[in-house]
Amino acid sequence: MADTPELLDLAGIGAGPFNLSIAALGADHLPALSLRFFDRQARYAWHEGMMLPDTHLQTGFLKDLVTAVDPTSRWSFLNYLVQHRRFYRFLNAELSTVSRAEFSDYLRWAAEGLDNVWLNHSVREIDHDGEHFRLQTDTRTFRARHLCLGGGKAPWLPAFARDHQSEHCLHAESIAWRARDFTHQRVVIVGGGQSGADIFINALRGHWGPPKSLHWLSRRRNFQPLDETAFTNEYFTPGYTTQFAELDDDVRRREVSAQKYASDGITPAALTEIYQTLYHRFDVMHEPRWAHLLPHREAVDMTRAGGAFVLEARHGTTGVLEHFDADVVIFATGFESSLPECMAPLADRIGRDARGEPTMGNHFLLDWQGGGDSRIYAVNAGRTRYGIAEPQLSLMAWRSAVILNHLSGEAHFDLEDDPGPIDWSPQSA
């Protein structure tokens, strides 16, 4: 008789920072529950393909896996510094933000230290037998009462670029996967967010060798700064997120669009570095101007021209079509929501809105035509339900606590928030 597969209370798909936060808080506060988080990586790394020199987070180091709801946790970033004997040097460095490399190492330290995180375990397929989810990994089958999807998002490329994907036409998420040589190459970057800025800075420094030319195109009207002022940062609080989730769908989408540069702008430090470098090299040192910034251009088409490309873009104010010859085209065009491939057997049972996106209810639960009491939680999947903070690191510890409280049916975490300086909701009569 075959052995009955192990039954888990919660199976996490992926161990990115959001699921890792649930794993860390759950390990210390809900030891009676069986939690397991599966990740295909043999050695943990966070966005390794985008790990460029001198790139930094856009959030403070206290917004780590746990501190916002459990500042005494052993899985805090501060404890990571202490355990690695660099607490004082970190303070003395007076870093305004943590480097992506150091934060990735912090996440690796946590992932490798948590018994409920199983690296090098890829979930191949998930189905439901009417009572439990059944997960098939490379080597074993598991049952689970509930799931938490945390596999991240898929890189998004414009349709016209997809047939051209190669080592010379790529998405920003894979820029650091391999050694590259841009020496004497015509390089075009598409996308005016932080990733585009990081790639532009590194290309400008000659990180991949000195290019022949460098063009940076953005659909935005200018190279817009991240708005990280105090009142804007109130968007990234539990109080705002809770009331935002109760708004009508059309209102939420309108507000998300209006708040774009609170989450998707370029850090002022990066913009200043770019401007100062351009000034020094081309105005002071009189280098021939081989680097060009081109805002208000929308890339609309791309063709092959021998061994190179011709990128076509429409000018935002005149409608004029411009053409750019390129040997290398890098699309820093963001990511899109997608279900993990292993969820294919259940995909048609998950509710979707008019745009085809999975719909989400309270407690970060996906709507699905499920079996019995089985629930599917999802992280980094509810931007239009919970607001611009949802894909950011800012509220991950709070969100983890919401999910764990709901999963256990008990208030293990105190989530009562003091009223802030802004009254977001209408005043009662």
C-alpha cells in the first residue's frame, strides 16, 4: 500500500521575499501549523539577473521580512547584520538605502536558516482532490489544506519584440545573467523606470565596455523622480491600504494610476548621478555626445536589419516616427501578473476580472471555485485591490501577519494601527 503523502497546513509556491516573510513569522509564532515553502533555486538569490553594481532598494532597511510586526524576531535585517559582524560598519557607512546585493544576501541567510523553506524543490503540478490540494514536486507528492502563491511576476515585453528575443534583444531581468560586451555597440534601452536608470548608469560607466552609442527611451514625459516624501509615504501604511481595498474597482484603478510615481519613479540620487555624469563628460570634458536621453517616445515596432535591429518609436508631442539603429536592445518594461505554471490544472477555476487578471478578496485570498474550505492566498498579485504598496517590500511583514492571522483563525499578531495624520475616509456626520 502506498504511503499517504504528508499533509501541510499551508504550502507556499516560491520563496521570494513575500513568502519568505510568511515563513519567518510563521516559524516563530505558529509552530503548531505545518508550513512549507518550495523554491526551485538550489542556492537562494533574489532577482539575480538584475543584480548590477551599486543598485539599491527604494525602501528602508527596517521594512524587512519581520520587523514591522515583530521587531524582536531573529530573522530581522538588524540581526542579520549582528550575526555577520558588520552592525557598526553598516551604521558608519551612513547608507540611506540597502544595496540590492546585501538585501539578497539577507534573504539567502533567512531562506537557508528556516527549516520550513525547501530550496531545490520545484513544484511541477498542483491539483485538488476534493478535500486537499495535491502538489507534485520533482521527487515527492504532498497534500496541503491551503496554498500561498508567491512565485513572482513574469517579465513583460511588447508584442513586437517577442520574436526578436536573443542575447542581443532582452528583458532587463536577465541583463546580469551572463557576461556581456557592449564595446563599440549601439545600445538602446527602452523603459524609464528605476531598472532602465540602473542599466543606463552602468552602460554610461562602461560596465559592459564602452558602447559606440547609448539611447535611453521612455514613454513618460520626462525621467520622473520617485516621490518619497512624507505624505506620499502614507500610501505605504496598513491604514491606507485597508481603506483602499474597500473602494470600488474603478476608483481603485484610477487611484493606482494617479499614484504611479510614488512607486515607479527613479530615485533622486540616481537622477542626480546621471545628470552630473553627463555634464562632466560631455560639457566639461567635451567628449563627443554618444549618450542620449529620449523621453516621451513610445516604442511601437522593431525590425531586423542584417545582424542588427531598427527600433521605431513615436514622439509623444509631435507624433513623428523616429528610427534607432541598434546592435543591442534592452527592454526595462516591467512585469505582469501570471499564475505559476504548476497551477495549470486549476487555472480555469480561478476567478478573473474583465482584464483577465485573477480577482482577489479580503485577506489576500484569490477567488476560486474550490473544494471545501481550501483557500488560495496570493502575494504580489493584488495591486488593483490593495494599492501600489502591494508589489513593494514596504508592507510585506504586515501582509504576512494578515495572512497568518486568517490562516490560524487567531490574532497572533496585533495589527491595530494608530490613526495617522491624514483622514482618508469621509468623516461621519
